Amino acid sequence: MNEIEGKIEIFIQDLVGFSEKKLRASSLKKKLQGMALDEIATILNQICLRANTREISSMKAYSTFPELIDSLFFSRDVIAELRRIARENNYPEVLQLFLDLPPKPFPGADPESLQDISLKDVTRGHRKSLAKTQNMALLRKLLRDQDPSVIHHLLMNPRLTESEVLRVASLKPTSPRVLEEVFLNPKWTARYRVKKALVCNPYCPPAITVHLLKFMLVGDLREIAQDENLHLITQETAHQLLQEKEIFSSSEHLEPQLPPGPK
């Protein structure tokens, strides 16, 4: 085991000790600070590759990347340099972490036209207040709201169930910023069906869909790879992951070669 591999192993094992994703991201950020960018790129790439095997501790480390990337630690200049290093070293996984591609364009209609007609003239402040109510009938009317701050409060409401969150994550068309709010909520993105709904929504930012693809089951990856409604980078990444999983699976089932017996 070389020095980099040793560091990665220590990082991953330390991160497993934190139950909350934000604490894991904070811990990883502290460990990476002060390192050279080429070393950071190598570590990020190796964690991505390990996560492809679906090993639990590596998946937990990988799940911290969105919070890590959103932190001030990764300025635009740092991201640009990491992308350059990733291109030079053929780290496609690291390039995908720093995608800056637009999702499917929202149709020409006013996003507010998606809102429940009874809430059309209700101010944003009032809708945010309504999002905290215990009245399920009112909460269901807010599921189509296109203001991310309203959705943020709605997702925090303890009365909301996975069924309602899936309606928010699956809505088409919808604002990418609304889907970002779903993605940033740790309670709901821990649910597989919510992850899949975000990936399968063409209005979800590609940076989010590509990150979540690593958590998808093989059968779902096949569907995603063939879905022409999704962003091209989402389809291509699903294809790539399928190929990697097939190679990994076939290598696991190879029979060991026995040495030749005595003549």
C-alpha cells in the first residue's frame, strides 16, 4: 500500500465514525486542507472508484462530496485547476464531480402557473408559513410550489411522507432549484426512491443526477441509460457505470486458475 492509498484508507475509516453526512463532509474538508491539488484530485478519484464497488464505507465517504464541493474550500479557481488536473490524469470521475451543465430548459410558461390555483395570489411569506402547518390538505397544495424557499420549509414538515416528497421530486416540468432543495435534504435523499426520482427527472441539474447514479441498482441504471428524455451526460454516465459493474461482477466470478499438476 503506497502513501496515497494509506491516506485514503485512514480518511474512509475516520469518516465512517460520523453518523451525519455534514459532519463527515466537515471532517474530510479538514483533512484535505493544506494538501496539494494534485493529491486532492487523486484522493477524490480513488474514493469515487472505491464507491463503484458499492463498499459501504467508501459509499459513505462519496456521499459527502456535494457538501464538500459546495463549501468555500472549493472556489471557482480551485475547481478549474482540479478539472485541469483531472483531464491530464484521466480522472473522469473527478471531472463529473465538478459538472457545470444546465438541466433541461423550463418550458416557456410561467413557473408560477404550476401552483395550485387557490394559492396563486398568496404571498411567498404566507406560503412559507403554510408549509409548516399540520393540515395535510394545505400541504398537498404546496407540493407544486416553484419557490425553493417554500419547498425547503415543506420538506422540514414532520407530517410529510415519502409519498408526498416523491411527488415533488417527480414533478415535470419543475424548477431545478426546487429539485436541489430535495437533494440537499438529508432525511429524504437517504430514501432510494427519492434518489431515483431525482435522477429520472430531466429538470434535475446534471451535477446532482451524476452524483446519485452511483447509488442506483443495475436494473434502474439500464432504464436510465436508455431514457432519451434525460440529459446526455446522465445517460452516458449510466452506461459507463453499467460497464464498470459488469467488469467488476465478471471478475468476481472468475474461477481461480489451479497450477498444473505433476506430469
